[in-house]
Amino acid sequence: MDIGFCGTGRMGTAMVLRLIDRGHRVTVWNRTAAKARPLLELGAGWAGTPAEVASGHDIAITMLTDAAAVETVYTGARGLLSGAVAGKLFIEMSTVAPETIRRLARAVLTKQAALVDCPVGGTVGPAREGKLLGLAGGDAAAVARARPVLEHLCRRVDHLGASGNGAAMKLAINLPLAVYWEALGEAMALLKEPGIAPGLALEIMGESSGGANALKSRAAKIASALAGGEADVGFDIDGIRKDLRTMAAVAAAGGLELPLAAKALESYDAAAGDGWGGRDGSALVAWRVGRTGKT
């Protein structure tokens, strides 16, 4: 299958590599062309603009940084929707607010095309192995059309209802994870004075009621960060900050309060201010332990 793909950051790159591995021909576009070069060397094609991605493919996937990027790539002067796109399918996989998706779905429908929002649970490793969780929203026929591609990226794909529902589910699953890294950091800080070995503590934590599922795959990263090392990055602290702000905006629009998310955001902002923004989100644990006793 010929697939267009916009956005070759860490997740986008892993997804494109997975699609190539599964035999698809993929043409990519990225705002910073240099980031796509490794994919071109592995056989991906290059499009000069999002409009070229749309014109050359019946299915186009987007994995972008934030709502501003989504709106520019779709509705900008040389965006995906700038040409004749009737009958095409767009699969939007970024983590943005549900209202951003609903607004985009209306714009896509006006162009007689179809949109599926399908943000995913999982980071770079699962993306590379096709083991993500697909959280799909949109028309049932469009989701069915997207499913053969999504099933090469995801170990399960759930259709959650109307456009924007996938986005809502993604924010919901990201909230407890963001809070968990702060909570785990506070728990590990309690072990600093007695001097319990971090690796052993994390092992025990992972076997207990204090261990979230994410800890199983990230304990080694956390132990490395606690020892002063730099682990590879799946989903960074700056990305979590963006998601927490999106959650806050969605909650405010609905008259809801998210007190734990708000307090967690304070920690992530402080960590970013200390230069940790580009580090993996789980590194917040090490940042919090390092802050113990500081004012």
C-alpha cells in the first residue's frame, strides 16, 4: 500500500519504519527535512509539502507535535487540505484536544474526505514493534478503512465513537501516567536517607501495588537516571507538559477540576526549568529525588 506520512519525530519515525518493514511504500514530509533523512536512506520517499503528500496518496497519516502544528499541516497554504482531496482518508495520530479534532473533522468533511483520529498508547519501542494501543474516533466506515494500516502499528485498535473520542481517551490514559512519575519520585525520595539501593527498590516496587504497568518497561531507565546517566527518550518531559496543559484546557472548558494533574504540571515545569525538558518523562523520578531537601 502507498501511504503518505507527515511528522517524522521520534514516534513518527518509528511508525514509518514499522510500515516499511510491513511492506508498505511510504512517502514522508517533515517541517525539518534533515530529521527525515534516515528514513529516506531506508527507502522512504520525500514530499516537499503536505499538499504533495495528500495529492499522491489515498491514505495520509499525521503524527505532529501539537494543535498548532496539526492545524498548519492540514489547513495551511500548502497543507493537506489545500488541494482536491475528495475520497481520501486522513489518520490523525497526534495527542491534541478533542475539540481540535472535531474542528478538523468538519474541515475534512467539507473537502469530501474522511478523518479518523487515532492517537496511540505506547512510546517508541512499541511503535517499532507494532504493539501500540490504537484509540480511534470517527465514522465507522472510515475507521474500518483505516484498520488494515492501523493493525500494522497497533496490537489492538478500539473504535471509541465519534471524532474526538480517540483524543479524549488518549488524554485520559496519559493523566495517571504523568502523575505516577511524580508519585514514584516522591516514593523513591523516602528511600534516599536509609540508602536502599535504587535498583532493588524499583524491582520491589514493580512487584508491588506501588508499581504501575509502565514501570515494568522503564525501571532500567529510571535506575540509570538515578545513577546520573542519560537513558534513551521515548516521551519527553516537555511532551508531558504539553499534554498536561491540554488536559487542563479541556477540563476548564467542561467545568472540571484536575488538582493532581495541576500539581504534577508544577513539577514538570520545574524540571524543565532545571534543564530536564528533553529527557524521558520517567526521568522525573530522578529529578524529584535530586530535589529532596532543596527549597
